[in-house]
Amino acid sequence: MRVLVLAAASEELGDLDGDVVGVGPIVAAVRAPTVIAARRPERVVLVGSAGAYPDGPPVGSAIVSASLGMSFGVATMGLGYVPRAPGPIEGDPQMISELGIEAHDVLTVSAITTDPTLAHRLSDGWSVEHMEAYAVALACQEARIPFVAVLGIANDVGPDAHVQWLTHRDEAQRAARRAAAVLLT
């Protein structure tokens, strides 16, 4: 079965054969459909690093996306609204089962959350934060291709997120690649 591995940056792919969709939800939303159309996979897995909301998975672990959502910080804080906000997308149950790792609900945001109040509000119903997962999931849904994100947890969402990510990103990326390798054999 042809599995396409995608990542936001080449460092996240490591030695896996795959393609880069770019950093952030807008860039990923533009590039993912083009890559998917060119490669014509039967399945897609996005690998990368992510942050954990309070009570989420521990730093260093790898998770698979159960449900994927998109949040707009201004709406979450009550400072604006999003007409016709996109709904959640479920990860492919067969791929989730094959991976055999913990499944978590992954929320896509447009910027890494560093504010504790915003982190608390965003964590309502979500345990992991990632910037590109929803965009790629939406591209796969539109193309009717099974999708999951396999993410290594590099940091806790909040004020220390960037320092933690710098410290743990390599470990998190390796954990994601090891976990995703199950789908590539």
C-alpha cells in the first residue's frame, strides 16, 4: 500500500522518504493538496513534533491523532468569531489500530501557544497542539485518502514551550518517525 509521509520541515522527515508541506496551517493547506495530487498515495501520515496541553501526553512520547480540529485564538478568547468554522476530522481508524500507540485529539492553531490562559481554554477537549495537522487532514479528506498524524511530544503548551521544543525536538521527531515506521512496512 502506497503510504505518503509528510512533514512540516525536512528535519522532521529525517531519513524517511516523504515530502514537506511547510510550516503553519496556511502554507500546509496550500502545499498538501498539490503534493497529494502529484504522489497519488493510498494513505497519508504526517510526522512531526507537537506540544501537550495540561494533562496531555508526556514529553518524549509519540501519539497518533484520533480527532483533528482547528482553533482560532481570537474566537477562543471571546475576541472575535469564526462564521462556519470547520468541524473536526477523524483520524483513520485502521491506521490508528495498526500503529498501536496512544491516540489523542490534536488541535491545530496558527501560532504556538505561550499564554497560560489561552492554553487552558484551548485544551478544553484537546490534548495536543500542532500547527499543520488539520490542514493536511482536510486535504486528505477532500481527496478521500485515509490520514493520521503521528506526533512526538516535544513540549508542554505554555510560556516555556519554545525552550522545551528546542531541547526535546530531536527526541520527539525520532519518536514520531519510529512510531510511523509501522505503517511503512
